[in-house]
Amino acid sequence: MQVSAVYYDGGSARPHAVVLSLQHEGLSVAGDGWAREEPLAALDIPAPLGTTPRLILFADGARCEIQDRDGFAALLQAAGHTGPVLAARLEARWSYAAAALLLTLALVAATYVWGLPYLASAVASRIPQGVLTSMDAQFLMTFDGRLLQPSQLSAARQATLTAKLAALRWPPGTMRPTQLLFRSSEALGPNAMALPGGTVLVLDELVNLAQDDAEILGVLAHETGHVSERHALRQMLQASVVGLVMVWYVGDISNVLATAPAALLQTRYSRDFERRADAYASRVLALNGINPAHYADMLQRLEQAPGSARAARGAEWTDYLSTHPATDERIRALRGQR
């Protein structure tokens, strides 16, 4: 049994017409001044791919191309060489190819939905507290005097809120605020945020909107829930896969520190993060004998406030409610309603 082929010696691009045949020692290649014999076990014979020529790859870089796919398959069968039959069958059927594509897309989606958040959580938990404190300082250096202005609240009012926050009891094993800072921002409106290092920032506009200090404490407890589970860090890392991989494998956190202020300003928590932070706030309030309904009242007031970020800035990061679950849903959960 013989099969025609084109032989390339691996040293030049010149083709040589040859004939393939089976000999006692293996596969024989002869023709156009060439003759070589190799054991089949020493050859790399890739599985057939579509309608492309079959290939034989030699260890020294030479190769053969065979147009007669059926003849070559018969020659291999006669030699008892079956090759990767399963792979060939899979590649020959478009339905298998479509299934493989769907499986690949499913794996990519699963990696994005579950794998990346898991990796971000693992990385966030390994960042030292000192780095998080530096992020807080960098954020304040960047936006103080620009987006953030000095608070207009009296020293006595600030001291009262600071004392009430410091007096709160916190769930065991969770992070508590490291400091409470007051600022004012007409652009941001009634708002509060907790920075990764544990600094809690509250704006005058939110304090003035509240009708009870328990409402303010509810908001601050919610923000502390984000800090305790490192939601801001996880969102930052998920937003930059390259940065995430660099931190995880190289340990270089310089890029995280450099981009932290802008990234924090643009952070949008997922609905699941918001529900978890709400649940954390509810636990803190209940632990201190404060009805979580006070926090629900504050959410409703933030929703309706004409000067709030929602009314003034639409769907930007400053919208305290834009990426959160529906306000009615949150209020019902805080009040123990269905």
C-alpha cells in the first residue's frame, strides 16, 4: 500500500514529491532523491482537522503533507496505528464544535460571575491593614479641598456623633470604624462612605437631612459593613483583572495605591453587597438596642430628598441608591416585613 505525499526536509521550503509505504521497521518515505524510514512510534501524526491535508511531523523538523486523507487513514489502519480517534470525531461534527463553544462560553461566564469575585475576595483579605490605611490617607489628600470641603457642623455636634459611634457595640470578629471624619460636599449631597482602612466619612448634608441620630448611626453601620467585608477593595480588584493578577502573583500593590482614590470614587457595590451591608447594619443596631426601622426611615428620606445625589447627579456613583436593591425592598427587610 502506497500513498503520495509532499515532503519538506525542515531546512528549506522546497517541496519534494514522495511516496509513503509501510516497511517492516515502520514508515518509508521515498522519492525525489529522498529516502528515510522511521518507526511509527517516533512520528507525530496529528489528528485530522477538517478538510486540511494530513501531516506527519518528524523529530528533526521535517514534515510530510498528504492530500489523500482516506488513503493515509487506510495505511495507518493497516499499520495498526489508530491515533486520537475521539478528537478526530469531535472535530468532524459541527454539532460537537458548537457544544464545545457553548461549554467554553459557559466556563468564561462562570469564571466572571463566580471565579473572579472569589479571587478578588481572596486577594482583598491578604492586603495588610497598613496598606488600607494608606488608601484612606491618599483618598483624603486627593479630594480634600476639591470635591470635599470642611464641615460646617459645630465642634459640639461633631463630638456628639463621634461619641455615639464610638459607644456602639459591634458583632464579634468584625471590623469597627477607626475614625469618624466630617466633610461637606454640595456636589455629593447627603451621603456617607467608609474607606477601606476603616475611616468613616459623613457629609453635613446627610447629618442635616436626618431627624434622629439613630438614622445617622444606621447609615454609618451600613458603610462599616462594606468595610468589614472589604467590598470596596473587592469591587476595585474585580474592575481591573490585570491589577488583580498582578497583586495576586507578583505582590506589587503600588498600582492599587496609585489608582485607589479614583477607583473608590467610582465604586458601585453589587446588590448582594448592599443586602449584606444592610443586614450588618441591622445587626449592629439591634445589638445596641436601636430599632433598625430608624435606618429604614433614613433610606426613605434619602430617596425623597430633593438635594440628594439621586436628584442632582442621576445614576453616577454618588447616587446612594442607584445600584442598590429597590428601596422599598430594603425598607421592608429592615422593618421585618415581606
